[in-house]
Amino acid sequence: MTRQINVGGVLIGGGADVVIQSMLNTKTTDVEASLAQIHQLKAAGCQIARLSVQNMEAARGFADICAESELPLVADIHFDYKLAIAAAEAGASKIRINPGNIGGEDRVKAVVDVCKDKHIPIRIGVNGGSLDKRLLDKYGHPTAEALVESAFEHLELLEKYGFYDTCLSMKSSAVPTMVAAARLFRSKCDYPLHIGVTETGPVRMGMIKSAMGIGALLMDGIGDTIRVSLTDDPVQEVYAAKDILKAAGLRKEGVNIISCPTCGRTRIDLISLVNQVDEALKDCKKPLTVAVMGCVVNGPGEAREADIGIAGGDGWGMLFEKGEQVAKLPYDQLLDTLVKRVNEM
């Protein structure tokens, strides 16, 4: 079991459920837009939100956002240690830094001192794209071993000043590197891990890379908090994270939709119907398995373990529960009947 940190009341590590994070793409100086996006993220299931604090104007906006935020906020800091101190004093629930790029040890100590005084955890964020040149020269390129060595160097620096309220991340845009780094680190250390694949590319590939990297580690029992990085609306990151956790068997909350691939027996517009069901039930919190099947021949049988489902015929379809037919309906009534019944369950 890993150590545990407390991020504004949200526990990470120590046997707690895996926590979902995302990062705002609004300007931190735009308080109203940032608060609106935080509200959207929370509604989608996000538990912690991160904001970029790149200058003192952003630090002032961060303070205003903290005062009204519905979620614990992480201040993302690079280069300027004074911004980390300002964010901590503004109400940050966690500070994300790379100790290697904010100056000498005295500056790291200054950040550590204020975080220790205010009981604010620190995330050491190691990234394959910003490794110290010395490590790149040693390993040739950003290997898993290089990421882990960097993480331990930064971790030891914080420990030197008596700080242990720490979370680590070692991210790479290469899935095998990210997975290998997390496994290697976990074999050596029990600090909680923030896992995720960075710079994943377009949404389709981003989903695949994130599911592979995060999913592989979760199935190994590695990972205390996750962020799915997508070049898209951050809300979509949250939905993707929830889906990954459900697929790994680590989260029961929310609908699990199963559907068959189309074939020559399909007599309905299954692709459109599945997408409509997914949209209609995406915010449902009930732990139900819902099936959307393309034919009434195999549908209920193949999906007999589903709590509820629909299967289409030629202009008509059936509603079934636990593999047993409940009603025969015109095709255009299937969606509304399914959603109504799910809401009643």
C-alpha cells in the first residue's frame, strides 16, 4: 500500500479509490470562465482540477478562483518559485513543480517551507520532454530509467528539507516508457503515483494511448490518481478516465454500455442508436450494464448478463432485462423506453 496525501479533502494513495484529475484550458486570469469549467468538470465526475499559474497576474486570478472553486485546485508551476509560494498562499490544495527548473536548492526550500507550514502536498512532475541534460547525456534519450532517476533526485531534495507529503509523476508520450517508469519506481518506492500519458496526439490516438498506458498500470495495481491528457475539451478527459476505471474494474459507478459489432443480420441503425444511448446515459450514476444489440436473434442471449437492454429487428425491437424479453416495441420507441426504464431502476 502506498503512502497517502490529502488534497483539499480528497485522499490520494493509502488504499483510497483512484482519483480522477483534469486540467483547465481556460486562462487563469479569466476567473468567470475558469469557474464555469470547474463546474462542468465536477458535474462530469472530476475530483481535482489543475490550473496553469505562469505569472503574477495568473496567481491573482488563481486566488480568486480558489475562493469560489467547487473542486480542490492544483497550481501548475514552472520556472518561478515565487509563483509556487503565491499559489500556496492563495489557497492551492496542491502544488505541482519540477524542482529542476525553478532554480537552486534555496528556492526549492522556500517552496517546501510554505507548503509544509500550510500542509499543502507537492507533486513532483517529471516529464520525458524536460529531463535534465545530464540525464539525457547519461542515458542517450528519455528512458524509463532516466525518468525514475530524475524523480528520485527531486524526491531526495524535498526529503532533505523534511518534506514527505509528496506525489510523483513520470510522464512520457511513449506508452512503453511511461509504463516501464511507473513499474520501476513502484518497485523501489511507496510514494503515491499520478499516472498518465502526455502529449497523446489527436483524440482517437489519445484515447488508445491513455487506455493502454493507464490501464496496464491499473491492472498491475499501480496508480493512485490519473489524468487522461487529450487535445479536446477537458470534460472529455474526465469521461475517458471514468471509462478506463470502469474497464479496469475499479469503479462501479455509472452505466457500462455493451453493444455488438454490426453484421449482415443487423436490421437497425445500430451505430446511431448506440451513440444516442451513450449520450442519454452518460451522466447516469447507477452501476448498470446496458446492452444495445443489433438483432433479436442473438441479442438477448449474448447480453443475458446485462441488467437491461434493447435489441432491434426489422422496424421493431425488444426491451429485455437479464436476458428475458419485457416488451416488444416499434423501433422509434426503443431509445425513450430504455432511458425511462433505466431511470426507474
